Amino acid sequence: MADHVQLFCDFVAKSPSAFHAAHTLCAMLEDGGYTPLAESQPWTIVPGGKYYVTRNRSSVIAFAIPQTGFAHFQIVSSHSDSPTFKLKHSCEDEAAGGSYLRLNVERYGGMIMSSWFDRPLSIAGRVLVRDGGRLSTKLVDLGRDAVLIPNMPIHFNREVNDGYKFNAQVDLLPLYGGKGSRGKLHAEIAAAAGVSEDAVVSRDLFLYARQTGSVWGAENEFFSCPRIDDLECAYTSAAAFLSSEAVGHINVLAVFDNEEVGSSSKQGADSTFLTDVFARVGQALGASDSEIRAAIASSFMASADNAHAVHPNHPEKYDAQNCTFLNGGVVIKHNANQKYTTDAVSCAIFSALCEKAGVPVQHFANRSDVLGGSTLGNIANTHASMNTVDIGLAQLAMHSSVETAGCADVEYMVRALTALYTSNIAVHADGEIAID
């Protein structure tokens, strides 16, 4: 397994929920010399300093200040969440006359539901616990094959191969235990948090697939694991960020939660998180409001969220002139209706960066008669407007419980984003940019 592919699969294994992904990123940042800040406290920031801040413990923004002090920003944004199932507040549900204990869950994001059946799953997230006279957050991961969503046998569901419509409230409830299992989940969660059962006050817990990453193919050119969308972009942007020195501009790594459900949360791209960080950095470095606004207008962002590779069995679903493939390089995503924020300016800038890094570029657009997805680029731009390109890496089975991507593409993205962080993108006038 190539170095970055192995490191990415290790990152995924440590990140079964958005809370764990943020925690893993924070550990990487601290190992890289970054100092944690708290939004609830005043910030002291100095030229040459390296800092990070979290919101909700599921979103992270890190930034590196050049020795020259305040300057424009060069940002890569991605997201920490993936489609899954969340446990409801009251989740224990006895079934079949009390013979089974299943868990009451609801969909988080738009997943391929059939991919979650007959697969050992675990549970992870966070709990709030009583800690003396205050509440404290604890990460929780059961770390074992704890539940499973069983399929109906074909003998009782003859339509399953003919377009059966799954009902999330009926078909997708995971089996946890047998008769007499009521209360055991709460006990297991408390034990995983290292507290007594009565100390657990509330929780945000999710199912996750425990399959480890595997490399496969005729020449070991592909790999599969859970949560490739969008942890692949979170990992590659962090790897590039940590290996790059900020010279002439402020480097920013932004990883938001809740992209899969529209970003409209206090920790999502549709929040004030990014603009709050911009303002506080500028103010701490003595910049005026006008200088901060000018710096934002002169900034550049890559919104990094994975793209669709052509499916080998259904190439007819893709635009023949604007389709992408595994191991074909970084994807620039286009959409006339602004589902993606790429325009001629941002495309030209990012293409130049990839050329500088020796990284191949692919371009993606949907068929004109097919609606596609969207990502956080345009949402973030409504709060902090700047030249922004939507990019990603080609993958198969997006929003499946286990997805597939190309091994070479991981290194391509790290190199491309390193070029973004180490180059100086200078806006001389509207539509006039120099890349040094």
C-alpha cells in the first residue's frame, strides 16, 4: 500500500464519526506544532504562529501566519461527516414479542441504504457526562462488531432484486441483542466513555462500518474503505497543510461538519465559523475592518469534496466529454447552475497550480439531463466571497457504506494542495491574478 494510501486508511480507522475525525485532525495539528485556541476566549496571535480552533468538536479550522504578519488567505475546505444512521434519543426497541432488541435510528444524509445490510457495524460519537459541577464531552467508540441490519430472505421479499423501496423506519433498524438485552447498550456506552451509567446525560451516536481499508486490482491500483467521501479530501488537505510553510499569505485548513445535510448548522459551511476566524485573525494582528475585507476579497479557496468516477457498468450515465476516472488526477467540477463554484478564473488558477505540481487534471460536469449533487463551496462563498474552485478525487459508489477510489490520486491531491499552500496567489485587480 502506498504511503499516503496507508496513512489515509489509518486516518479513516481513527475517524468513525465526525467528532473522531476532528479529534484525529487536532492530534495531527498538535504534532505539527499548532496551538489550540478557544472561540470563547481572547486570541493572542503573532507573526509566524500556528493555530487551530474547533467548533462543536466536529469542525476544525487551522491557520498558519507568515512572518510578515497579516495577509490574504489561501484556504482548502472539506467536510468531516459522511452519510450514516444516527441513534434516536430513545433508541432501544424490543421486537418480535421481546425476543430481539433492535435500535431505533434515523438517516443522516443521503446514503445507498442497501449497502448497509448484512454488514457488521459499530457505534461511535460523543456523549455529554456529568463531571463534578459541569458537563464534559467524551468521545465514544464501541470498537467492536456490535450491531447488524439483517436483510429479509428472498423467500419473503421476492421484489428485492426488482427495485424494492426500503423503508428506513422498518427495514433499516439494526439488531443489537436478544431477549433480556434492554439497558445493555446504555451500560456499554457509559463503559466506553469511562463513566458510570448515571453520569451520561445526552449523546450524539452514529452507526459506522468497521471494514478496514484494502488495496486491490490487477496492479493494486484501487482501494476501498468506508467514508472516502469526504475524509479523503480532509486527509489530503491536512497532509498538504502540515507540510507547507506560509509565505506571503495565511494558509488555512477548514474542515466543516454537516455538509451531508446541507451545512446549515453552527459548525457547517453555512455558519459564521470561517468569517469569524478571518475577522479574529485580522483583529489580533492589528488589521482594520477595511483591510480584513480587502484580504478576503484577495483570497483563494479550494472546496475539496470528492467527484464521481465513470461507473464501469453504466458509462451512459455520464457526460462523455466531461467525465472522470480513478487514478486520472485531481478533478475540477463545473456546473452552470452554480451547484459548484468553479468559474473560468478559479479553474485557470487551480489548473496552473496543478501544472506547477506536475499533477494531471480532469474536468467533471453532469449530463445536462441529470441533476447532480452540490458541495460547500458556494455555501461558504455567501459568507466570505472570494475566488473559489470546486475540486475532488474520482471515486466509485459515493455514499455507499464502503466506497472505492484510486491509489495514485491520493498522492496527486497532496501534491496539488501543497502547490496551493506554497504558491502565492496575488489578486492585482478583479480578474487579474498572478501566481508566484
